[in-house]
Amino acid sequence: MKNEIGQKIRLARKQAELTQEQAAERLGVSRQTISNWETEKSYPDIRSVIRMSDLYGVSLDLLLKEGAEMPNRYVQYLDESTNIVKSNRNKGKLILISVYLLIWSFSMLFFWVLMEPSDAGGFALLFLWGLLPVLTFVESVLIGTNGYWGKLAWLAAPILGFGYMMTEYFTFETANHMAFGNRNLPEFSLLLAGAAISAAGLGIGKGIRFLRNRRKRVGAEP
């Protein structure tokens, strides 16, 4: 039936005693966008559907279906918008992993190819005490803020800590072995340090995400 979806959206808004302007402000869209949804000139994406459900105080099934089949064009639109969200999240994860591996690999290249022996102190200052700890912290904050990998995100702490430890092992410790023939085990304290930096970043990121979601929920309350 024509405009069935739009009629349900409009009815839910009116039952929540909200004007189009009020709904638009709380949903973070324009009043014209609300009007377009209610007349089916355009459709809300999956995030907007969920936020409308919270704002209007109705279930997703009641808001969009209520026992009736959704139009095929809208089902397709929701599928596409959901796939876009998933694709963007996967791209974000890939970028984080790629940036870390690129900078970590560059640190190896710098040590073994570009650095003079007299620059050892500068390398430690630039990479071991500067860039890599900052990178570990920033990436962990982004993981927590964006909710990447859910509860498994905490595994980033030991993983990034391991990367930090192996940076020293594959540079200074390996060079020491090549020069003097003695090789020690990796510095476990560096793993703990890197993991602690990452855990702090994850905690801050998850705190930011919690506060951001809380503001959205408060803003969605009628």
C-alpha cells in the first residue's frame, strides 16, 4: 500500500507528540528529511531507523512492518545501507591495521638501512620512546571509540604490546647478537609497557563511546 511506511513513521512521531522540527533536531537531520521519509520521497537508513525507534518509543517491527510486508524497494535500501555501514567499519579496521604495520615496518627499515650506528639514541628516542607508543595509544583510542571487534578489542593490548616489544628485539637486540654473538630473550617489560599504553587508550576510547551513546539516548528521549 502506497505510503504505508511513511504513514507509520508519521503516526509514531505524532503519538510521541513531536513536531517534524523537534524530531529532526533530535535525530540530527533536517525537517525536510523527516517530511521526505513520511511521504516516502526518500527512506531512512538503518541508523536513522534505530534512532527513530528509540525516539518515538516504538519497536522496529511496529514502526516499519506491523504485520505487513515492507516494500521490496525499502528492503533493498536497508540491505544496501547496512552493507555500506559494515563496509565502512571494515575499511576503518583495515586502515588501522595497515597504518600500524606500515609504521612498524618503516621503523625496521630505518634501523637497518637508513640509520648510521651513531644514530642509535635518536632511533630509540624517535621510535621506541616516541612514535610507536603514541601510535599504540592513538590506535587503541580509535578502536575503543569506534567499537571495533567488540569485547575482543581488549586483545589489542597484548597484541600491540607484543609489537612494541619485538621492535626493540628485532633492532637493538638483533644488532647486539650480530656484533657480539650473544642473544637475550625479548624484554618482557616492554610488552607490559606497550600493553598498558594500549589498555589506557582502549579505556579512554570506550569511555568516549559510552558518553557519546549516552548523549544520543538522552537526545532521543521525548
